[in-house]
Amino acid sequence: MKRYAALTCALSPALALATTQCPPESGEKSLAFWAFGWAVLGLFGLLGLALPVVAVRGTLGRGGLVRAVWVFAAVLAMFGCWIAGLAIFGVYFVMVC
């Protein structure tokens, strides 16, 4: 347990650095920048919603098990698309100076 306490103490300056604010010279982000960021997030959201719809429509004539597997895979892909959109929005639009 002492080893982890020493590691935490050694990393405390790095932890404090993670909470610092952007320098004043970085300025405010423009309205176009935020509009593009929200558009990217919305695009990933709509793309994620479209995946299960396409899977359901694409497997209309198939058997129940095959259709269930495709729809389940599409729902997983939908969540992955949403998470990717949130990650891109967070990294490239929110957490930049």
C-alpha cells in the first residue's frame, strides 16, 4: 500500500496540471468552431441511429436468428458510433485551448 501512496505523491504535480485553465491568449472559440463541433456530434448521433434501421430493413426476408444477430450487431455499432462521436467532440472541440 505504501508503494501506491508514494506513486500518488510523485504524480500529484501532474494531477494538478490536468486541472489548469487555458492561457488567456488562447481566446474564445468562434461560433463557427462550435457550430462545426455540434454538427460533427449530431452527424455521429444520426449515423448511429440509422444503423439499426438499415439492419432491420436489410434483413426483412431472412430468418429470425440471422436477423437478430444483424440487429444486435447494429445496436452495438450504434453505441460505438455514439461513443466515437462523443470522444471526437470532447477531444477536438471541448478540451482544446
